[in-house]
Amino acid sequence: MANFCAVIMAKEEKAVIDRVVDYYLDLGATRAVVYFDGTPDFSMDDRGGRLDFIIADEAFWVPITGRRSEMYDVRQTSMYKYAIEQAYEEWLFFVDCDEYLVSSRPISEILDHVPETEDILRVHNVEAVWGPGDDRDKYLGATWFRPATKSANKQRALKLIYGDLHKYMHSGLFGHSAGKHFVRTGRTYQNTTAHTSVHGDGRPGRWADKLLNDEIFVCHFDAMSFEHWRKKFIFRYQTKDAFSTIRDTRNQVFDLVARESELGDEKLRELFERLYCLSSLQIFALKPLKLAFQRNIFE
């Protein structure tokens, strides 16, 4: 049976890291490796040897890249390459603290069916949003999800449904269309990023839904709760120059959140509702387009 390790680069509160680590260990990962980006003010239980908690401070980077890059995404890419070199599991899955993998059967069984010629398995993202009855202040309380789409017809429909906010939703708030991925260890890759890798012979990775008959996707909780979202987006606005590959539309969302936050909590909650929540009418319009579905993934 194939085994896999969840590799997480994090700069989060301990409770957030605990939750995602335990989720992947319960999902069947033989091990989780957390690279903490900086110096934490807490320690982590090693889960009986199943968790490696590595402090990626200045000293960590010296033997790997010579120094710690100022750019977060550069550090992230370098860390993924390093993780591949250090791994002893058959597969690695690169994931963030706000991403939860869901599948129709055990991950090991799915990986067992990946052809030997394929060393990269890409998985689509869906964006977690709150629907009627979901508690906006409950951590990971969203039970509705919006898939990304590049369909011109569906984009036109989204423009009617979301109005002026549509411009932020091409591949950002409607799920990061680049997805996440597994890589097989012991192989050579031309390039590895947070979203995908390229085989040593130049071939791109294959999407899981094109290669296999299994349901498998990543639930991205861009907003884990209203309060966490507020802190996260204000921090990202203040540090957005530390990301070299971020989309312009994503930066525009950070700017929008910063502007609304200056107008007070009520205005910011109104923006949160418009960006990350679905009304009954929106659900009615989105479901036939397969752009919204409900799933309580933690039950």
C-alpha cells in the first residue's frame, strides 16, 4: 500500500497547526512535516514520532540556500525541493494550514492506482464559504464550497450573480485554479512550486480527475472564521511585498480589505459576507452551474 507524508509550511497559531496536522494523520498520512517559517513561541507534540516540527529560521536556511530569502514564495519553493530530498515516504503532499484534502476512498488506495509513468498527481481546489445556517464566527464552520471555473459562459453568469466583486473571482476567491499536488519521491523534477511540479523530462503533472475515477479535491479555507480572516488579510496586506508571484487580483482583495477595515467592523463584516458567504438565492443560481455544493467535511 502506498504511503504519503503531508508537508506543511506554516506561520500560524499553534491551534491552527494542531488542527491541520491531526487531520492529515487521521486521513492516513504516515507522517506530517511542518516547516515553521520563523521562530515560534510554542512547541509541538510529536504525535508518537509521526510529526516533525522544523523551525525554518535563519540558521535552517544557511546550509540549504546560503541565506533566508526575503520572499515567502521563494522560501516555500526551496523548502519543497528540500522536503523531496529528505523524504522517506513514497509520496509527498504539499499543503497549507488552510487546506484540507477530501477523497472518496483512502488516499493510499488512490495513490496505488497512479500509473508508474506518472510521478505527479494534481488535485483541484474548491473554496470554502458560509451558507445559510453556518456560523461565521465558528472556526472552520463553512459547509459550502465553490469550485474554480475558466468557462466563459460560467464567468458571465458569475458576473450577474456577484456584480462588481466578479473581477476578484476568476481564479482566486472561487478557488485557486492551479490546485495542489502529490509528488513521488526518488524522482527528479525540473520545477516544484506550491501548486504543481514538472517531470524531469518536461511533462506536466496530470489532474487526478482525468487520470483516476476517484473523487478527490482540496477544500481551501481562505477564511477560517471572520476573526481569523480579518487578521490574516490585514497581515497579508502589510506584507504583500514579500510575495513575488502573487496575482494582481489577490493584491486587490488585500487592498479592499484594508480599506474596509478602516471604516469599522460593521463594514468589514459586510465585505466578508459578500466575499465568503452564500445566500439562498445565490445557491439557487450557482448549484445548476456546478459552482456550489454543500459538504460538512469534518463530520
